[in-house]
Amino acid sequence: MIGAYQKTVSALLDRRGAGNVDLAPEIAGVPEHNRGFGHVKEPHQHKARAQLARLLKEWLRIVRGM
């Protein structure tokens, strides 16, 4: 998961612009919501993945419109 996070942040930095600069910290902060261990952590991971997918979709919409 660390490698995926690093790739995501790198992509954010490479494609940042005036239209998406506010969205970057929100995307980068998604992993902060992964709390707990084992069965406690699992629902948090599912929620975080869904949030990340939604935010990245918005990011791509903005980037393509630039």
C-alpha cells in the first residue's frame, strides 16, 4: 500500500494546477482514515478505497478539462 500511495502522490505533484490544487491534499490524506488492525481496519480500508476512487475520478475530470 505504501508503493501505491507514493505513486499517487507523485502523480498528483506531476499534474497539479490551479484547478485541482485544493483536491491534492484531500487525496493525499485518504490513508489517514485507515485505523485499527484486522477486522477493525477492514471496513476503514473499504471506505478509504471508495473515497479515493471518487476523488481520483474528480481529479481526472479536472485534469482532462485543463
